[in-house]
Amino acid sequence: PTLEHIAIESKVRCGVHGDSTGFSKINNETGLREGFDADLCRAVAAAVLGDHNAVEFVIVKSGERFSSLANRSIDLVSAVATHTMERDLNEKSTKTGFTFT
């Protein structure tokens, strides 16, 4: 369903932290979001849609990133998330475990 929604909307709604140097931060000179998380979102958009600019960055707070996925207000989370046994077993808001590769 997520890939179908992305194809229909022609964009990836990517949940990122708002101001995290090196991961997701607006460059004041260019006005563009930069960093690892932002680049990952652009790479997914390029792979899925063929356009690295087909990204809508959505600021998510730590406590709402997984519930935002569950309620489909975002398609992807690209933000710091610690790897814990609890999350491996059952992430409460989505009722699914995690896979880190």
C-alpha cells in the first residue's frame, strides 16, 4: 500500500527531525534540507519515482515518528531511532518489529 500511495501522490513523504546537523537541517544559504537522513529520503524517491526531488519532508518528533507511520501521515521515517530489544519484538504504535541491516 505504501508504494502504491507514493506512486499515486508522485512523492515520498519522509519523516525527519527538524534541526539535526549532519542528518537533517536546512542550509541557510541554499534553503535546501541537507544531511544523511535527507539524502536517504532523496535516494528512495529516486529509486521509486525516478526523481530525487520528489520528496516532501515532514518534521516528526521522536515520540510521534512511528505513530506517524502507522496513521500514514508519512511514508518513511529517516530519523535517529535507537535499536532496542523492545522495538525488535514489538513496536507499540505499528505492532510490528524492526529489521536493521
